[in-house]
Amino acid sequence: MSEEKTYPKFKSLKDKFSKTTLKAIKNMGFKYMTAVQAEVIPTALDGRDVVATAKTGSGKTLAFLVPVVESIRKHLMDSPITGVHIVVATPGRLFDHMRTKEFDYTHVNCLVLDEADKIFQYGFEEDLKQIIGRLPRQRQTMLFSATEAETTQALIKSAMKDDVQSINMSEDNTRATVEGLKQGYAICETEYRLHWLHKLLKKTASFKVMVFFSSCKSVIFHHEFFSKYCQVAVLCIHGKMNQADRTATITNFYNAKNVALFCTDLAARGLDIPEVDWIVQFDPPADTNEYIHRVGRTARGVGAAGNAVLLLRPEEREFVDYLQDAKIFMDRFESWNRYYNLQPKLDAAFSDPNFHKLAVDAMEGYIRSFEVRKLKHVFNLLTLDLDAAARSFGLKEKPDVDIHVGFNKKHRPRKRKAAMLAVPSAPSTKHAKQL
């Protein structure tokens, strides 16, 4: 029996849905509920508080949107209220609005906390306490997360009723990611990372691809090089873009059939883009949770399939073991032993002085990313060959970049060692093999 027939059809809840809602679900192409939807929707429609943990791409968003829409419909029938019915915001910005006289929140009957595992990580704990304290007590609260976190327990206790319904779709599961996802890792020497990405983009030219980088600067540099000098179909999105440009980029990527989107972790959450074939983690994620959210951009929904590849330096191989401990299992993808000679394209790019600055900025962003990763002995800045790292950005010699980020007094020996590494040295004469 296929997986989609394991769970009930949406129309099985026709007595709880309005005809309009049911028609909208059908028009979106949804027939069967996913596991989390089958557990959450009936409970939420009864008005109960819900805490749900389920894998990225399992259908959590629709699980809370359907009850929210139905709740609004019923309240409008009972007592019509003018103004905004749904507010989507980060806790900080929402609290800013709540402190103004113009923002009336006295009629709020449902609070949804999505991506709950990140609320505390991003420093929103105090804002959220203030929000919860101001909202009407007689409300429904729903909390959703892709991963379990100890910090959310305090949030559940303060925000939710005693009879909260806990739904954990990851419990006793042998895999932390969805079944339709084929994932692997590749090992590449530091200096050939750019060549590896070039070859991968050529191999996946007929697919829709998302490539994750560790910094906005790296996205900008790689987008400029591949789109302008390699004639590769590439889009980019990052935190330095304004909202209008971000929206236009996502719309273009949504409608495209074969293009690569270069992005930061800005695009790792909240985007539901159909038919993403490949997730490429060119720079490793900060931790296992971020890995799960990145690969969750593909293989979304019932019966969907996708591919993911993680690129690692030889010194970072141990990260695979940590992923395995988190129930993330990957095959090793063999790296290519021959690459296209990119030097003529790099020479053309570096003839523009502005491009040289992009490369230096991107390398600095890459180095800074080491300090936000939790596994310092795996992603160890002191094991990074800075000359090789420079060549991976097309630079002929190591630039003068700040590599002291994140060092405090107790790490003075590391700081002294890093300062020694920063001393310029002669460029290498090694070149990539030609096809």
C-alpha cells in the first residue's frame, strides 16, 4: 500500500471544514493528509493547545494554517471584527507593534509559535514572555518545531494550557529526515572547492538546485563569478538584499524549471518551493539541526523525492559521524579527480578590481563562519590552510584578513597561533587538472 493511502483524506473532515476551505485544499493539489496533519488538524479544530514535533517537509505549515483559517471563519460568523485577521511576525517586531496604541490584540484567539526551536537561539525569549503575558488567556496556542529542544519546555509551560496535546512524529523514528531524500557527502581538498562547485553545477544544469553558503559575502562572490564569467543559470538571495529583491528572486526560482539558487541560511526555513531536485551544502551548517532544515527544502510532502550533498574538507570528515548520531545517514559520493581549468575565467574576472574585493570579502566571511560552528575540533580554524583557502576563492595569495573573530582571553594561545597563520606566504603554483 502506498504511503499516501496510510492517512485519511482531507474530505474525511468535511464535517469540521467549511466547503470553501475544503475546496481550497483540493485546488492546491492536496488529497491525503500527512502524518502530522492527521494528528494535529482534528485536535486543533477542537480548540485544544497543541505541541507538534515533525521533520522538515512533513506538512506542519498546513497543519496549523487550516485550523487558523477555520477559527477565523467561525469567529467572523459569530461577531464580525474589522482590521487584520492574521499577523505573521518575528517576536521582536510583534512586541514592538503591541506597544503601540494602534495595535489592538484584545481579540486574539490563537497564537502559533512556528520554528520554536529557534526562538531562544535567536534571543527572542524575553520578547516572547512579554507577548504571552499580554495576550488574552482564553486563547488557543499551537507550537511547532522540526527538532526537539530543551529550551522549548519552559515555553510550553508558560504559554500553554495544562491539557496540551503533545504530538511527536519523530519519536522512535530511525531517521531524522524524510524517506524520499537521498543524501551523501563529498570530500574535497580546500583549494579545489570552487572547481568542485563548477563541475557540480554543470552536472545538475537540467535541475532545480539550492546551494548554501556560510555568508552573504560568499553568496555575492560566487554568484558574480558563475553568472557573469561561467554563463551558469544562477540566482541569489541573502540578508543584504531588500525585501522586494528577495521576493522577486524567490518568485523566479519558484517558477523556474532548471536554475541554481545561491543562498545563506536565510532560505533554510519557511520556504516551500516545489520540485527542488538538489540541496548542495557548499559550506557545512553550524550544527545538525541546521543541516536538517537545509535539506528540508527538498523532498517535501507525501511521496516526494530529492537529493542532498554536503561538501567537506578532509579535516572535517568527523562531522559525518555527528550527523549519524543524530539519525542522519549519508552515503559517500566520490569526488571527481579531474576538473575544468577555471584559470582563464578567473583571470577575466580578476581584471575587474571590484571582483578582487569580492573575493577577499568572501574569504573573510568564510573564515568568520568557523567561529559560529559548535564543533570547534571538527571545524577548526587552526587546521585551515589559509593559502589553499585563498586559492579556493581564486586569489593568488593570502589576503590580510581578520581571523581573530571569537577569541577571548581564555583562548589566547589559539589567538597567537592564528596570528602566526595570518602572516603572508608565497603563493602556490599548484593548478587544477584540465579535462
